Amino acid sequence: MSLGFKYFIIQACMIVIYSTDYLLITKYFGPKDVANYDIVLKVFQVPMMLAIAALSPYWSIFSKTFVEKK
């Protein structure tokens, strides 16, 4: 598989994970716990978004190094 296809698979899996979490929490724990999860997610999502924004320019360098090592 090419590197681009691997990134595509990872992104598709992340979309599924992030879009089904509320449904799974509702099914197994109840709607009340969805609100608690949402608050915690919003608090911890800020540092994650900052880290992603800081690392985004480096992905091309990481990809180039990965491909050249093979």
C-alpha cells in the first residue's frame, strides 16, 4: 500500500471513531453521561488541537523521511 492510502485509512477510521462515540455512550451508559463526556471532551480537545496545529507543518518532512528510509 502506498503512504497516501495508509493516511486515508487512518483518517477514515478517525471519522468513524469520532462520529460514533456519542451513540455508544448513549447505548451503554445513558444520555446523562453524554453531557459529562461532551464537557470533558471540550476541555481536553483544546490542547490536542494546539498540538495538531503545531505539528501539521512537519507532516511532509515526516512522510519524506519515512519514504526515503525504505
